[in-house]
Amino acid sequence: AAPVVPLSLRVEPDGAFTLGIDGLPLLSGDEYRVGRLSSFDGSLVLLAPPARSVGWDVFGPYEAVSLSWTAGGHGALSSMPGELMRCTFRTYPWDAGQVVVEQFFPSGLDLASAALAPSADTPDAALPTSTLCPGFRRGPADPAANELRSISYHGLFPQPRTTPLGAYAHSHQGGSPLAVYNTSGFDSAETASADAPVLVFSQLSSPKAGHLAGAARFFGGGLKATAPIVPAGWRQLFLLSAGRGVNGGFMAWGDRMLAFSRKPRADMYRDVTHSSIGFWTDNGGYYHYSTGLDKSASYLEILPRVLAYHAALGVPFRHWQFDSWFYPKDGDVLPGGGGGAVTNWTSLGAVFPSSRPGGGMADIQSILRMPMVMHNRQWSSRSDYIRNLPFEWYTSECCAVPKDPAAFFDWFFKQQEGWGLTMYEQDWMNKEYDGVKALQYNLSLADQWLAGMAEGAQRSGRSVQYCMPYAHDLLSGAALSAVTNARATGDYHIGSSQWAVGGGAMLIWALGMLPFKDGFYSSTDIQPGGQNEGPELRPDREILMAVLSTAMVAPMDGIGHLNASRVLAACRADGFVLKPDAPATPVDACFGRAAPELCHIYTTSSTVLGFGRVMYVFMDQPEPLTPALLGMRALYGAGEEAFKLWVGQPHGGPVPRTAPPAHVVYNWYTHALSLLHPNDDQPLGAGYEGHAYALVSPLVDGWAFLGQVDKYAPASRLRFPRVTIAGGRLIASIVGIQGELVRVCAAHVAPAPTALGVPITDKAWLAAKQVGSYRDGMMMPMTLDCALSLVCEDVQFAATGTLEVIVEAPQPVAAAARRAVTFVTAGCMRFSNSRIMNETLRSP
């Protein structure tokens, strides 16, 4: 585990406080609020001096400072209860990197009363919070410090927004979490440091009841202002969490959020649905409210033809998704899928005709025999559940929500017998929340709605996907084990930026969920008859983002238009997706740029037991690759221990004798091999769609493991559970499926003092020498920086299981030998050989 970045907190007798990070002051504050009352103007005052105490909570032992606030004034205020709000700051000796702030309301409050409600003509009336603690000043605690910047999440499918802290603004059900960092650690793409301290601030308990707010004078957290009644004894918790770097800061914050709720981070191979490629019929897909060219056909007629088409192609889809086209609604469906609310969550007779009442869903499942993801939207106020069942509901013109969500969803998830339902997709979450006033006015109902849904799914053995969530929905999902994934971008529409999953993934994965990219077209075909006729001009970017998201991979093409080879590059022969260890997210260097939201440089990795960490690097707009850009510059010269930590040696395996001088870069599209040195400025060539994608693997004892380079995540641990280096050989354990052919590749650098029999004097890594490139027994002179070879071994699986393959270092080949050889030799710094993937490479 990375060392804790310490926070320090000093609270003064008058309630003013200073928050420091990593030994330096960061923020200060002195304002507290309850309704219209504020410590700033003296209408809210301390009831007693600060009280110090100790205690124990889910995080362990803590030390606390509590401030009790009461009304300061006369008239109507004098009749209010003595203690309106108790604000407590907790620090933790076992984890110095966090501070928890609690707002406690011992007697409850009516925030709509004349004594507390802000005047309609004041700026306070527009605040999304009715209370404030903590309340921070806008500027840095140290006036001499560099400008502070902020990252906060907003909108549907929440995306990050980066601004100076002075310009931070809340949004409806957004503006949280809020990350704060000093620009001195992120001056530019070249000096951005993964070691710079970052503070992340958010709701901790009841996220839908709390809100962050930004005003001209302050920013901070409190109860949402739409709820006028605060029950007696209500406690609202906020978390201040420290970490290193933007990615590290969000992950440290997410780890603490999950520790609070005791929710494990989602298992990307939880079941077949989460693990596999699946066929989806979502908005933007061919079969979304369309049966193709034959509009008279029913889905019951068309979908078996789609299933047979996939089988003929040999594409092993392992799950399917049905979108909102299958169930009845109380109004017309609008372009884009919006419109009416669900009246009964079962199939329309015209969609899946059946001789049995309600039998259509079981009938189609008996044909498909697939685990199913099924979409739902907001509940209709005229639904059968309201008219015919004893559950009570809060209703509005557009929507409804059960008054007892736990009881309703416990019943509801018992009604899908025979459907094959494994994942429940809750869409239009924003419309449900915004359309039912009780979800806004009642402080606890919104979190209860989400909890009841998740717990009902959990008890029935199913998972939940969030679609069209606000940031606060995602925060709430961090406490709900059944909520395993959430949409990271909007619906698939050609030409939009919905492929850009990295920003949303940074939040969703931190909170323990998988970021789902949504479906896509896998080919560049025009697809007549579909809801979306295409063409998709960059399908490789679409599927690459889906794989690197670590959630499901979901093509949506019509019959005759699926690109089978592209889809198969995502998975094993059994349809299980070869995934990295974590979702791809923007590099920290992006947050030192003028427009971080436009910086689509994403990284993730596979940590292979016994070898280390193989990084995947995506650039939508290719630019030179440097160790600083990847957050690796500190490794060079830092010694063996730093290198071991970065490459993942704590996971096991041999210890390299010394920190290596370089990483090997393999360009996935151009097949170029090169070394990345400490001060390199390494060009990264674009692929045929314009983006670049590369593997960056540590060089350990002359080897850099690459894996199955014809897959999008070549070193995935699902394929390679262990790789070791011994006796100058690379030994890989490989998991395969019966009949599967797996090509295992690694880069090898011939050790000094010789490279393929040619003496290398002085610096073996940098000196240019005349060596040979061998192919079919022919030796061709080439000026090289060193002898860097791609060595591959083909493995055929006679049965499903695990095999071990030994990859030998290349040896000189006599010119007269004339036999197939195993390797291509190239210059370490600059090499391109576009033919390599079209040739058979076998070990000698």
C-alpha cells in the first residue's frame, strides 16, 4: 500500500480552523450556517467552548473536537432550542490521511420556519445546502501559495470539471466529490507529479441527503436545501481524504468510502454477465425499437436469427441485453428513447407473442438461453403496481416511487422467474428523482429508494447497473454491494464523445463500481434498417475503450454487419473478456494542462504475478511518450525498491538485481518496439483510426513481457496468471480454452557485452553498432542502438486448462541455416516493422 499522505487540523476556540496536507497549510475556514443563521454575521454563535473527546467508529479510534452552535439574537430566535447543530471534527491516529466531519441535530429543525428560512431575495436562497460545516474560505490557507485548482463531478453520467478553486461551483445533485490541489505540483504535462498531494471532499453518509455548495465567500458541505425538515438525531457525515496525485487521491478517497460502507470493490469477473462479451440492444444500437429491414417481424422472430448469425460467425456472446422496447409504457417513446414511464415490467404481446399470459419473457429465454441484462425506467403513476397491489406510492404527473422501497423491491425481484435476469439496469434515475418531489423534500427517502432497489436485487441473486445517474447517485452506490457498475458516458451516438470513458471511470472505479462504456457498432458498415444506420468511422476506438473500462463489452450491430475479428480480439475463445486490472483513467499530467477535459491520454495496467506491471497507454491525439507523462520519472535513479513497488513486485515474483535502465514500448498498431529511457521523448505512431495505443513493460533481466499481442489487453491476468524469468528464459503460465491458439510474445534485449554475437563496448543500451537482423536464415545489416527482439511462441490448447510455455532468448543464426526463426531484431530506440503480425513466429 502507498504511504499515507497526512492531514493536519487545527481548530481555534472561536471555531476557525486550518487544514494542512503533507506538512503544508492548504485550506482554512471559519463559517458555520444553519438556515439563514451564520457565524459570519453573528446570528449563529457557539453555545460553549470547543469540547474535546475520544471515540471509536468504523475507521478505528479517533480524537474529536466538537462545536455546539445556537442562535445568537433576540425575538423569534430566542425561542429556538439551545443547540441547533453540533459540528464535530474527527482525526484518526491509525489513518492520518482523513478527517471526518459530522453535523448532528439533537432536536431536529424546521428549516422552512420564519426563524431559519433565508429570504427569497438573498443569495442564500439559491444555495443547495441549508447547513454548513465545514465551510472553507475560497483561497489557500497560505497567501503565498500557488493558486489552488479543483476537480468536481457534474451532470448526468457525471464528468469531471477542472477550474481554479475560486471558480468552483456546485450543480444540481453534483459538484461532489471535490478534489483540491496546488498547481505547483502540476505545472505542465512534463512536470506533473504523481506525488503531488491531493485533497478529496464529499458526503460520506446519506449522500442523497447532503450536498456541497459554493458561494462567493466560501465552499463547503451541508444538508440539501430542498428538505425542510431535519429529524431529531439526524447525523450527516462528510469525508476529507488525502492522497498522492489525482488518480491516487481519488483512489485513496474511494478506499475510505468503501471502508465506511464495508463494500468490496466490484469483481469484474463476478459472473458470466460481468465477465463476457454480450449482445446489446440499447439506444443507438441496430435493434433499439427496430427489427431491421423487416418492420413487420416481431422480436420473437428476429432475435433467434441474430443468435444463429452470431453462432455462424463463431462469436461467443455470453449474455444479452434488452432495452426499454420490450415493456409497456404510459406514453409514446420519443427519439432517443425517452417518453412514457413503465406501467408493467413484463413483455408487450406484440414484442414476444405468447399463448400464455405473461409468458413471452420465458419463451424468448428458452430460445436464447443467455444470462440477461434488462432495462427499466421510471415508474408510472398509473402503473399496475399502484392500481393492483397494496404498496403505497408517492406519485407525480410523470413518475412514482414506493413509500417503502425495501418492501416493494423485495417483492418485485421475485416476479421474473424464467427470464434469465442477472443484471437489472435502472435508467432515467435523474427523471425519477427530479419528478417525485418526495425524493427531494424527504431527507432520507432518496437513499432509501436506492438501497431498497439494491438490496432487493441482492437477495434475488442479481446485480444492478446505474444509468443516467447524478454524482450523488454514484456516491450512494458506494454503500450498495449489488450496484456493480454504472454508465460512464452517455448513450452511443456516432460522432459524439461518448467513447471517452476515462474521466467518468476515475470516479466510478474509486467508488467500487465498474464504468460501463455502453454499446457500439463494431464495423464501419452502413447498417440499413437499424435505429442507427451508421457508419461508425472509429469502431476500434469504441471496442478498445470498452475493454479498458473493465465492464461488459457490448456490440450492437445488425445481421451481416458484425466485425467478428475485432470482437474476438477482446476475449478468450469462451467469450470472457481479457481485461486489465482496473479501468483506464486520465494520466495525472492531464490535470496540469489548460483544458484537462480535452486530454484523452488514458492508462491502466495488468500486474502479472511473478513479473510485474505491464502498462497500457491510449492517446486519442498521439504525442511523444515520456516517463514524466506516465508518472514514472521518479523511478529512474530511485533504486530497486521504488521500481519493485511500481511494477508490482509486492504481488510476488523474483526481485530484479538492479532497477532497470528502461521500459520497453510496444506499439499495438504499428508493432514498433523501442526502449523508453529516463529522459526520452519517444514518438508514438498513430494507428489506422488516428489514435495511438501501446504497451509499456518493465525490462527485467533482459526481458519485457508483452503477452498475447493480438488482444486489446495482451497481458491480462485472466490469460496469464503467472510469468517468471529464470536462467535467462521467460516462463509463462497460460490459461486457454480447448482448440484455442494463443501467441505469447515478449521483448528481449541481448545482455552486454554481446548482442547476437556482435561485441558491444561501453554503454550497451545506447551505443549504435552493426548487428544482424535474421529472417529465414538471411542476415541483413542494420545500424542499431541495441539488439531488441520480439520473441513469440504459439501454444495450441488440446483441452481447456493451464499450460506452461518457455520462451528462449534468441540466438545467432548461421546465414546458411535457412530455417524458420523466432524473432525480429530491431533498434532499441526507433523500430518499425509492420509485417510482424502477419508472419508466423515460432521458437527454435
